[in-house]
Amino acid sequence: MEKQIRPTIRAALILSVFCVPLLLAVCVTPFALAQRNTTQQSVTAQIHATNKPQVANGTFTGMPAVSANPDAVMPVTDQSLLPHGVSQDLAGSQLPKASSDPAVPPILIKPIPKFPEVILYDQLDNPGVISAGSQEFPDMPDFTDFIADDFFVPGGQSWQVTEVYAQGVYFNGAGPANNFNVFFYQDSGGLPGTLVYTRAAQPYVDSGGVFEVTLTVPVTLTSGIYWVSVQAHMPFDPNGQWGWTDRTVQANSPAAWQNPAGGFGICPTWDLRTPCVGDPAAPDQMFRLIGTIGPPPTPTATPRPHPTPRPHSTPAPRPTP
């Protein structure tokens, strides 16, 4: 009897050894299949997102790779879609803006001019929160823009302008500017007219947001209405932009702006800055003129030429009788 029971127990043990792996296989297989399907769906979705064509102006511009950053700017593969003067390297970065974002204006400590210089004209007060672009872009000339604001020289005076102060900020980059260009125009019906002086590549000092530009050759202005334009010379890549801070109080005519090459697509000729780039609450710019005051130049009289005397004829000697 004992001999019959032992083979039966042995058979049962052998059967249990084979059943346990089979049971595990049956339980694990559905989880493995589900994981495989999930992975396959994820890979398939990524492939579809990667190969999704991009359409611009009615034509396919390529199939950019999927980026984890939703704000990333994809490169433009069609070079004809790039603005003139913009390289492929710059196309992947942010293009210049006409003005800066709103910011808190700094508390300025106005520098005092050195004797015998005096403050000729002052609009370095009441700063706004936006700074409009006024910059020469050597790497993107189509976006070169200008701002000008007007002032007047009283009658009976002659100004020798030696420095121009302009409050401004860097944006789209940390700067600094290489140098500054300064232009003076005659007034033409409330806008800049004939260009009368140009001082290019002038040195400057950034004094807490007030850019003190020194004119290497002073500018002489007689009585009348003029416009001054302060323009930073700085490449967009990698320095960014410089903006001339708007002023909330208007003096004389409102400030003017232009983008001659048309990169911004607005105001290719001089027009009021407010309709061009906005900020109607601050119609003027922040600036100051430094120099000396003298009397108006006295016109020098041109001497009249004296007539050359005619030579007298010598009478012939008479014969002696």
C-alpha cells in the first residue's frame, strides 16, 4: 500500500513543477502585450508629429523636428522667405522689435556739465515705460531706424553743442553699443527736414541709463528750430537692441521715427513716432543738450576791390628853338 502512494505523490509533485511556470506565463503575457502596444503607440505618435509638414504662404517649407520647447523658433528652410540681410543663423533667433517692452523707469541722477559748459536744452525728465528703437544694425541694415525730437535756439544766440545726453535701455540683448551717431536737422513743418550736421561713431559713457555722447567736433547752431537724432551703432547678434526712452510730457512737436529700408514695414519716411510704433501716452523723447552760448556770428563784410588807376601818357618833349 505504501509503495502505491509514493508514486502517486511523486507524480503530483512533478505535475505541480510544470504547472507553476505555465500559470505565470499566462498571467504575465497580457501585461507584456499591453506595454508593447503602449510603447508602439508612443513611437508612432512621435513619428507622425515629426513628419507633419509645415505650410507657409501656401507652400511646404520642410518638416522640422519635434521640440520640447513650444516657444522655440524653427529654422526657415526656404531662403526666399527670409528678410533681406537676415542670415540663416539669425532666422532662428528673435528678429528686432520697434520698441522695448514696458519697464519701470530708473531714478536718474542728472550729471552736471563741466564749466564753462551749461545745459542748453533739457528734456531729461518725466520718463515713460517704453523705449523706441533708434539703431544702426551693421548685420541687419533693413531694420536700421531713427528717432528725432525737436528743440529751439532762442533768437540772438548761437549754441556750440558739445554733448548730447539720451536716456535709453538695452533690450533683446545686453549690449553694449559700439558707439553712437548724432544727426541735426532743420525743421520742416513739424518734422525733420534738411540734414545740417552729422557726427558718426561718437564715443559715449553709460551713466546709469543716461548715455552721454560726446561730439568730437562741436556743432554750431544759430537761432531757429532744429531736430536731434541719437542712434546707437550696434549689431543685433549678439548685442541686441538699444531704445531711446519715451517722455510723457510733450514739448514743441511730438517725436518722429523712420525705418528707411522698410525692414519693419512701417514709416519708411519721417512720421510722428506715436502712429509708427505706438506709446501715445509718451509723445516725446528723453534728452539734454550740453555746450556753450555765444552771440550770433557777425557777418564779415567783403571788401570791394579798388579800381586800378590808368597810366598817364607822358607828353613828348618839345624841340628847343
